[in-house]
Amino acid sequence: MQVTMTVNGAEVSHDIEPRVLLVHFIRDVLALTGTHWGCDTSNCGLCVVLLDGEPVKSCTMLAMMADGHAVRTVEGPAQDGTLDPVQQGFMEEHGLQCGFCTPGMLMTSRALLDSNPNPSEQEIREAISGQICRCTGYATIVRSVQWAAAHPAEPDSADSDQPVTDSEVSA
Amino acid sequence: MQIPAPFGYARAENVDQALDLLERHGPESRLIAGGHSLLPMMKLRFARPEWLIDINALDELDFITQADGRLRIGAMTRHATLLRSELVGRLFPIVHDAERVIADPVVRNRGTIGGSLCQADPAEDLSTVCHVLRAEVVIRGSGGERTLPMKDLHRGPYETAVEQDEILTEIRWPIRPRAGSAYEKVERRVGDWAVAAAGAAVWQTDDGTIEDVTIGLTAVGLDSGTATRAEDALRGQLPSEDLFVEAGRLAAEDCNPVSDQRGPVDYKRHLAAELTRRAVRRACELAGAGQEG
């Protein structure tokens, strides 16, 4: 069956079996392997992508169900080599260890900040409560999102300097 | 890798088209809404429909409207939408109590109230909420529409009165004055199914007497829909701690939990008593605080 959707701003169209899950469409058909695939049971949240701006678990959606919609994966937020503030925040505050949960955490955090630019710690924890970090690095993930909230992208971020200060990186 | 067995896929643009597709593809076709129950079952081959009829485009079933003394909820209303609705939270605090502990925020972006009720999982929270609120459900088929009380919707675990060629379209919660409601759940970890949960709604008279009350339990084998002996003990009484304890005791006696990985029978019975007590206490507080609806 033909499925057509927008992925990171570009239209894609492929002939697939209806049983193909969105996570496998993204990884295997589009070769966008940044989205990770974990528990397969909608528990771990590794596979979170944004569907029309809202985080969803792509292991529990058929690719056909995204037909006509806009999907954003972890490959989306960085523009012309400039990291999104959320990605930069995960670097600054050591928000990733093994990196397995990171793509899902980044996308949920991006969606949170899009709707709530200054979330409280409790709101951040609630937003990522459907996602598991197997390194248990939640404290630094929360700090990473707080860093991103404090360093929003400039309106024309493509031309602006990266929102980075080396002095904030500890040894 | 867990992949469902092959199936045919069709997308409905409206309710009539969904009914047509169900009729055309026959007894092995299933509706799919949020898919967070059906797709996991298909991956494990617990369900193996030959056709899926996708109803996610049915915007006509995504609504929350107040009319004729009732709050009408479209069956495709997502959990996240219910939780965001100030009106729902004000009229029926029990709904927000339950929604906050249904799965997690990401799952709640997809799951729907209609899907939850039609799955008829004995551990599902909104079914208890709908029993407690004395909901009516609206079911449409090619022959027209019918309305059922919530107590007639579920025929048993995973079995409902919605026939294969029908679709649940709407849930209605009656709005009554001097009402309070609450839901209390214990889960092993955030987002898990209930070990046990209790919901209660209370309607008081002007002097604070409990005029009417409903108590529902989740995941502990309460076959009657609500805990009628506990309700009878409360009706006509002024709220008191002794009364809440007695209601909890009766509700726990009347349920029939099974031992499983979520806990042994005596623990679940203990939870049924304690959570009933807490839910009734909080529902009475809210009713006394002048909650409308």
C-alpha cells in the first residue's frame, strides 16, 4: 500500500505492507536510524517521534496511521550543523550516557518546550515519565532540559551563533 | 522483532464509511483507534484480524460538549484531551484522577476513551470511572443508534455489547448538583496497570447527607459493576470516618481478586478496602465543598 507523509519537512512516499510499524518504516525504509527501537511494547519510549508535533511511540503505530501527517525524528531538530538547544543541553549537562534512550528523550523534551518554554522540574519529569533511561541518568536529563529552556534558539537560528558557552562545561 | 501477522488496511473518513467497511470486510475485521491495546495483541497473535479499519480520521467523534444535563464525550477523544479539559476536571474530578495514572503522557496522546471501554480489560481505569458516573454509551450500526447504560456494555473480560458491525460513538456522563468524585489507584510503577483501584462518586443533600453514592473497583474482580452493599451502607447517612471504614470493608468483601504477579489476594483485598475508604472520603469532601455537577 502506498503511504505518504512528511518526515522532517520532506515528503516521502513508499509502497509498504500495512503491517509495517512506524518505527521500522523510519529505520528500515527511510534509513533514519537515529530513532531507536527498544521494548516493542510501548513501555520504554526509545522510539518516540513527533506526530504533528506531539510525541508518540512509533513501535505502537502502523506507518499507515501516519499517512498524511507530519513526522519529526531526532534527525530533524538540528539545522545546518547547528544543534537544537535540547541537543546542546544534553551535551552541556551530560544528559546521555549510553545514548540508547536519548533520541526519544530529545524528541519528548523538544515537544515539551514547544508547548511550555519554561517547565518546572516536576513538569519535565512528568513529560518523560513514559520513557526509561537504562543508565538511570534522569537527574542529568532533567538538567539538560532545563539548560535548553534557559537557552532558547534565536528566531533565525540558522544564521546565529550556537547557544554554547564553554565555561559551563565542567572538567 | 514483534510484527503483526498480515492484514488488509482501510481508512474510514466518517462513521458511515466505517460501518460500510465493517460490513464489507466481515467478521474478521476490527476497528483500530489509538491502537495501544490492539497492536500489542496483534504482535503476540492474541488477536489476528484479517482487516483493520482505521478510524483515527473520525474527527466527528472527537468532542466534549455539555448539553441536556450531561457531558457528552466523543469516543475518539484522546486521554490527553480529557486530561487537558478544564470542564471535565471541574465537573468530574474522578476523570482527571484516573487519567493522570493511565499509562504515560506519550501513550495518552494516542489512546482514546472509546478504545479503552471497547477493550473491556478488567484492569482498565476508565471503565470503572464510567460505572461510577453511571455513564450511558451510544452505539451506532447500519440500522441506527442505540443507547446502553454502562452496566450493560461489558459482558465479561474483553467482551462488549458492541456487535462486530457496530461502533461505539459517544459516552455520556450525567451532571448532578452537590456532587463529588475521586479515583485512587495503586500501581507497581508509573504507567502500569492497577494492582487495585477504587473510584467513588457522592451526591449530597443541602444538609450534607449522602443522598446517593456509587463505588467502583478496578482489577479486583468486582463483577457487579459497583459495590452495592457498600453503597447501601452510605446512602442516607452523614459522612463520617467510621462510615468510610465500613464502606471499605464491605467493598473488599464483595470483590474477588486473583493472585498474580501484581500481588496476592489478601494484599489486593486490603487495597480494595483502603482505596475505597480514601476515594469515598475525598468524594465527600469535594461534594461538601460545593462541586457543581
